[in-house]
Amino acid sequence: MTLLPGLLDTEAIRKDFPILDRQVHDGQKLVYLDNAATSQKPRQVLDALNEYYERYNANVHRGVHVLAEEATALYEGARDKVASFINAPSRDEVIFTKNASESLNLVANMLGWADEPYRVDHETEIVITEMEHHSNIVPWQLLSQRTGAKLKWFGLTDDGRLDLSNIDEIITEKTKIVSFVLVSNILGTVNPVEAIVRRAQEVGALVCIDASQAAPHMPLDVQSLQADFVAFTGHKMCGPTGIGVLWGRQELLEDLPPFLGGGEMIETVSMHSSTYAPAPHKFEAGTPPIAQAVGLGAAIDYLQSIGMDKILAHEHALTEYAVKKLGEVPDLRIIGPTTAEDRGAAISFTLGDIHPHDVGQVLDEQGIAVRVGHHCARPVCLRYGIPATTRASFYLYSTPAEIDALVDGLEHVRNFFG
Amino acid sequence: MYQEVILDHYKNPHGRGLRDGDAEVHHVNPTCGDEITLRVKYDGTKIEDVSYEGQGCSISQASASVLNELLVGKDLADAQKIQETFLELMQSKGRIEPDDAMEEVLEDAVAFAGVSKYPARVKCALLSWMAWKDATAQALGGADAERKTA
């Protein structure tokens, strides 16, 4: 057994995740290395979901009966947990959405419909990067097409980092919003937030950070990031699907207009016009994902019981081990940083001329689950001249033995197609 | 899924490379980025050539090679029957066990029966066949149109 400094007690942790005991393809032990796509869920989260439906289910913020009050307390309690998890100055800055995509679309639409000084229009510019997930590209393309605002982006260096050499030309006085990913889902790169935020603040642009691949894996402090918006999703951090978060600075949430209209988000409604509830409810039209929020709260309790700094150290040790072991596989090319420095635990690679779908399929036959394709970041594949990659991504329950299994599996793939 | 026949075609493809044709199409499979450019050449209703260039997984590339081997030299009606039989097999979700009659029609293409169990990969196997159908419609439709104007 490989022992690395900083590893968590995975033997104990894995007992909390029933699915990790599964066997696939007639007795192959499951090696789940697709955590950047979605994480598995611990029993504590599954129990919280069950308990919610078995004991407390009711609609929230309405009704005076016991169940309605208890369900509301649980839902709003989950908001408190999220606020504390990301060190938000106020719980009212935490908006529940259905996923990070919705969170990012919400920001784009707030700005598209906003009055001055926030309004994005044909005289202004939007800045993103070439390493964004499609969910942080397409909403801005839509906003750009609808308003006439110019969409600009940072390119990438050959070793998978943001090219900030022309930052002063990319972010200018015309820039209204800079939206970028904290940790790339395809390259694994951890981006230098401070340099970008500093330049954005110089020109008075807002900053939106996609933290989907950061929130599950490291301590996240929205105050030290100094961003204006931070988006992430629940299902990648041990929570259920169908729940995401948008954190926004309170004064912005007060000033910016709602996007979706409906129940829950109003103060008074007449047939002519309506007034809106204060944030965060202004941005939560309709019955929210209540059980999912409760499940996310349980996931946060679970992660905090282990400690985000310890999870970060565990994954860093695994990543260091993995880049070294993968680097020894002939014909394997890591797409992204080749060391563990400023790097998350998602590692994309190509294996000679073997198509990633073939790599993924032959690994699957050995019980090893990886992601193949362009990972919703097609511009990255274009940038590096490849059709797709194979991606292995780790989490708090991943082990060095699973990395060994991956490396052995890749050897088998090479022999198979060699 | 990866039958020896499939791997053979993948490693040693038949008829690969673009040659003269009556029509050309470009098809992509966006889920995995497989691409094929395919040309057909007809001599009356006989298939004189199917030439292609592409990139993608072993299933998509081997399938194009098998298509070339099976269809070149066939009459259109026979080729259409092969295409329809292959489509039926690939859409069977693994429920069709090819019998002798099917094997006689499909020859090497029966090796793809196992692929039909993997929904994500069926599109890979069908990519070149759909491209051929499209190119054929264009080539013969174009010829019809020419005859009408002549």
C-alpha cells in the first residue's frame, strides 16, 4: 500500500459511501475517478434526504402548520450552513439555484437587465477565459449577442495556465464584468484570482468566479477572494443534484433586478405591477429545491467534519502521486499543468493516437470510471489541437491504489490498441 | 465489444483516403468529436467507390472501413439493404443475435453487434453509414436533377 504524507483515512471515509463497494462488469471492483463530473454521496447525505421526506416535507415560506415551519427552518438552516462554509458576511447573500450553470446565467441576466451603473450594453465589454466550462461561456455569448457588448477572453499558455501577459488590454475601462473559473474542470489549473481581481477593481468591473471545481476540494472564502459573485454546485461536493449556489455581494443583490419571476420572490402583486422580496428571495422564484438544499447542508456538515484543509492536502498528495505515475506511462501527454503546484485533482490526458472513447471504454471494462470527451470545454481542446481527452479526477475517498489501478489499466489499453 | 475484426479494420483500414466522387459530405458526432468526410462515386446504380477521411474512435473508424469493403462494387439496392440491416442491428440494444441470414448480408459488420449494447457508442458505429446514405441521396438526387434539366 502506498502511503503519502497528508492522506486522509480513506478506509474509514469509504465506509460512508455505499456505492464505492459496488462491483461492475461481473465482479470488477469499481474505481470511481469521475469526481469532477459528480461526486458520490455519503450515507449522511442520503439519510438527510430520506429523513426530510419522511418527517418534514412541506412547502416553505408559506402555511402556518408545523411541517411548513419545520421545512422552512431546515431550508433556511441549509442557507446558514452554506453562508458559513464560504465565509459569507451575510446569509442573505446566498441564493439557491439548481446548479452552477443557472447561477452563472442568473448573473448574466441580472447584468443584462440592470440599470446603470451595472448595465451591460453595446458600449461595454465582457471578459472570460479560454479555459471556461461551456456554462461560463455560453451565458456571456448570449448576453453579448443580445446587448451588443463585446466578448473578450484571456488565452492559455502551452502549459495550461492563463496568459495574463496582456491583462491591461483585455480588462479595460469598458469592462463591466470579468467571469472566470477558479479551478479548471479540464486542465486542473488553479487560477491566480488576486491578479485578475486587482485589475478588475482598477477599472471598476465586477468579478464573477465559477467555483464549481473549487468548493468541493478546498476552503472557500468569498471575502478573501474579493469577488462580487461566486457560483458553485452541490452535486460535486457530496450533495444531491438539483441544488446550486450563487453568492453575491449584498449591495449588488439589492440593486440588481430579478430574472425569474413568480411565487416566493414578490412582496406585493397587483395586475399592473409587483414589488419584490429582499434578496435572496428576490432571486428564488417558485418552489425551491428544498430537499436538495437540506441535502447540501448535510454534505457541508460532512465535509466540515473532515475539514476542507485536510481534503485539500489529501488531494494534493494524490495529485502529486498521479502526475508522477501518469508521467511514466509511455505516449501519455498531460493536458494542463504537469506538476501538482497550483493544480486541482482533475487530470486530463491523451494516450498516443488512441481515441479517448476507446481509452474510456477499455478502462470501464476493468471497472475504472473516467470521463472522456471535451468536458464541456471544447475551446480548450481546440487550443491544444486535440479532439478530446481522458480525464481522471479524485476526491476525498480516492486512494493511491486507485491511481495504480488507473496506470495499470492504461497499460492494458496500450497493449490492446498497440 | 472490441471484436478482433473491429480492431483489424481499425489498424488496417480499407479504402481510406479521399478520391474522386459524385458527392461529398462531412458528418460529425458531437458527443465524442468523431468526424468523417466521405465521397461516393456511382457508375449508373453501381457503387464504384466510397472514399473517406476522418478521425475518431476505433469503432467509428473501423465501421467506415467495413462500409467500404462491403459496399464498393454493389448495386444500390443491395447496398441499401445492407445499410438497413446494419441500422437494425445497431438499434437493437443488444437484443439481436445475428443469425446466418444476417451474417450473409453483413459479413464483417456483424462484429458490431456487441456495440449495440452501448448507447453511447452506437452513434460512432453509424457515423459513416449515415454519411454514406446522405452522400448517396445527394449524388443520385443531383444526377436526377441533371437529367431533368438536360
